[in-house]
Amino acid sequence: MIEGTWKRVVGMHVQSDGDLSFCWLALDKDTDTVHLYDACKFSRGGYGGGCRGLKRSGRWIPIAYPVEAKEIAAQLLDRGCNTLPEPYKEADAVREMTARDIQERMRTGRFKVDKRLKDWQDEFKTFYRDDSQVPKGFPLMSATRHAMANLEWARSNMKRRSSQNNYSRMAIV
């Protein structure tokens, strides 16, 4: 279960054929655990469905996207989605560092995947690393990596109470 206070971010990946992949992450800061709680793919031209799905999942959740997806991110922003102000610039070193962070979190139990996400799990089973390079052609893994690399942009839906009010809320009659 995802708590309302946990910060969330969505990672978006666009394949060369125009297909879109999204992964939703929630960060439990108390335990420093990342929860992958949703993932989906949309075929080329499915931006409308993708946008509706993004809005239903939480219009307030920021969407991290790579430079290659800047045009699609602009379309999503026009349709009311919350894209990050700048694209994610993924150099090889950053890609490798993020992949290692995910791998380390999985090893220590601080990266949890919802067991209902069969597409993500199937892709993960076939995911391989050759010569310590992060391979391409795994859209859900890429979307997960984009979200992980942008965890600092994650936001919570809970409004914080003002620290100036040190009294309990009550109605005055």
C-alpha cells in the first residue's frame, strides 16, 4: 500500500517506433525504500490513452522524461500532465550509476516491485547486462531508470500543516 506521505515520480520512455512506457515509483523516506507500484506501455499514437492514465494515477505526480521525449512531454503538458521542467540528460555514466543504484536497492530489499506488474517482471527476467553496459531495448527498465534518476523531483500529495500554528484545529461556536 502506498502511503499518502510518500513522494512519487513517474518515468517515461519513448522508443524509436513511438511506443511509450511509464513506471510509477513511490519513495518511503522513513525506510529509504522505493516501491514500483505501476507500469504500462502504450503503442504509437496512444498518447491520449496514456494521458488519461497519467491523470487518473495522479495529475500532480511529476513525469521524468529523456531529451528524446521532449516533444511528447510538451504534448502531455498541454493535456494537463505534470512534466518536469527540463528533460533528463542521460549520459552513459549516469545510466550506469542509476542502474547500479537500482541493483543495490534490490539486493538490500530497498526496491520493491508490486507482484501484479507481470509485464515489468517479464521484461526484468530477460534484462541482461553485457560488459557492464546498460542495454537498450527494454522500455520498462528504461522508464524505471528515468524515474529513479529523478527521485529528487518526487512529490507527495499531502499538504503540510503550517508549522506556525501550534494549536489544535477546532471550530469556534
